[in-house]
Amino acid sequence: MIPNNIYMVGIGGIGMSALAQLLRSQGKNVSGSDREESPTTELLTGLGVNIVIGHDGCVIPPDTEVLIYSDAVYADNPERMRAKDMHIPEMSYFEALGVASKEMRTLAVTGTHGKTTTTAMLAKILSACDKKPTAIVGSIVRDFPGRTGGSNFLAGRDDLLVVEACEYRDHVLKLSPHILVITNIELDHTDYFPDIDALVETFRKAAHAVPADGFIVADPAGTHIARALSGASARIVDYAQESVPALPLIGEFNHMNARAAKAAARAAFPHLQEEYIDKALLDFKGSWRRFEYKGETPLGALVYDDYAHHPTAISLTIAAAREKFPEKRIVVAFHPHLYSRTKSFLKEFALALAKADYAIVAPIYAAREALDPSVSNHVLAAMTDKNGGDADAFDTFDEIRDALLKEAEGTLIITMGAGDIYKVSEQIAD
């Protein structure tokens, strides 16, 4: 069990901020720090959580019993080093989440693509059917109550947890799900997984950890899925067999997410009536940075923002946007995430961006990685041109903003990526 007095470093992270809300709902004392203000730190501050911006002050409360840190916070962080001096035990985000998972019936959603939307849909279904789930999602879900138009946390029962589970660094293996949803499997996180076999092995271990009386919800015909499911003792539920209504969300991939969520809900509660499940899916409002409408530019171009940061996700999002807006010129402002991912999938990114009418490539968002001069936004833009696209590389968000503001009515602009490119969409939209 996690003790009562908790200090969280990187508390503004999308997962960390949700965990902070979960711990507060359990009556624990939570405070923390983050390097900068964000919508999630504002959300927590509004709930009364004391947050310090910056890590150099070392203001860890003296009664702290455990320090929980984000994956983005390394061991040489001043506050983590101070915690060692104070003999305060440390836990990573997923270690702490794993402790919570053991104490609750857990429905975990993992997979390369779609896990955020699927988790949010699943929580929405169970909430609409009065099952009162507690949920942690890797985005701000507009269907969840919150002061800023949604939340990444849904307060519910203390014995039912719906949670998004990431495969990166085997984080999913820290959880103890009774129901595991695997949306799909495709190589990603190449800074950790050297090849697809290593990634499949992580999903295989996750599937084998589900108890015999549990369920694994997946599409057995999906690429690499059969290998991951081989030998698992839990019952396999084929989500591809589910039917869902025509959704307001774009893209067939969102219908697949809905099928997975519906199958998981029915596995958890077989008596749920289909009409209530389908109504919950039809009413689903979506989440932050998932083809989120931001407004119009002064010249009348439509502006959307999307989290897509893998070539497959980019391709599917552009294709879905073109299907919904066939008459529009599609302009993508892409913010590559990680040198390793950009380098590993350089041609795939180029082919995906070439599907837009015009692409702007921002400087690579390094996140946890050191500079790799062998790959850059200029290299990716040139590769996009080479593969039949039309792309430019700009080195500042100001340049990107100014270029997008020149786009006229008849253009659909999508800011895209896992970094903070969404700030540009907010600057150019009304």
C-alpha cells in the first residue's frame, strides 16, 4: 500500500497528474513539482494540490513518506537526489500505479495505437451503465467531469480501475489486470525495443500475466497478435466481431477502438445491454489532442490538433481527414518526437507526410534523448519531398505560426505530434 504523505516529481505529466488525483481521492496528502506550468498543473492546483514550478528548490516536505517520479525525471534530478539524502523511498509512476492495480479489479488497455481513445471509451461505457469505474487515461477526456472541460481522471469505486497501460520499458507488466485489451501491435519505441520480436515478447508476457478466469480482448487476426496470445491461459475475446454504430469520430480506426471498448465492457459485465453501450459510444465527446477542433484562422482555415506521432497514425489521420473533408487542402504541421523514432522510421514518416497537400516539419522534440545530429526536421522534410510530397522545415514555432496564418479558407490545418505543437494551433485559431 502507498503511504499517506506523497511528493510527486513531474506531477504535471499526463499519467502522473491522474495518479495524483487517484491518491487524493483515497484521502492521501499529495504535493509535488514540475518544470513548467501546463493544463494539468492548473487542473491540480484548482483541486487544491500544492505544486512548485521548478526542481532546484528542493522543497520536499519533511513528513514525505514516498517520492513518486515520472519517467521523464532522471536519477540526477535535484529533488530525487535530495530525497535520497532524506532517506525517502522512491517509486516510479508505473510502480505506484501497479500497487493501486493490485488492490482493484483492473481493466488495462494497451497496444501501439488507440489505447487512449479505447480507455476513455471503456470508462465512458461503464460510467454510463452505472458501474462507477475509477479511470486513468493518458489525455484530458471531455466526458469526465473537470473544471477545464474534462479530466484525465474519473473518480469512482475503489475496487474497479480502468487504466491506460503503456508498453514502453515494459510498464504494462507492472499492472495486474483481470481484463487486458490489446488494441494492435506495431513496432514503436525503438529506443527501447530493438525489433518487433522484443515488442511482441512484452505483449506476450502481459497476456500470460492475465489469470485464467480473466479475459484478453484483442483481434486475433491482427498483425503479430496471435504470437502475443499464444499460450495465454485467459479467455480470448475477439473485439473485431463486435458491431458498433456509426460514430461522429473520424476514421475506421476509431470504430476499431469502439469495438475493443465494447468487447471489454461486455467481458467485465456480461449483462450490459447493447443499446446502452452503443448510446454511450454515440455520446462520446472525445479527448484532448485526438483530432480536436480548435477553431478557424483569421482567413477562414479550419484548425485541428492531433497527437499522432507514429507514421501509421499520421497516415490514418490524414486519410480520415481527407475522407471527412474531401474538398479541403490538407496542411500538416508535424512535430517529430524523439531522434530515435524519427531516425528509425524516417522513410515511413516521409511517406505518411507526403499524403498531405503540404507539410511543415518542426524541430525534433528530443524529450528524454540527447541530440543526434544525423537526423533533423530538415532531413525529414527533404525525404518527404523525395517521396512525392511537398514539405518545408522551419526551426521555430513562430515561423510555423506565420506560415499557417497565410493559409486561406478552403484549407484544413492539422497540428500534429506528441510534443507541444498544439500551442501553435491555439495561437492561430480564434
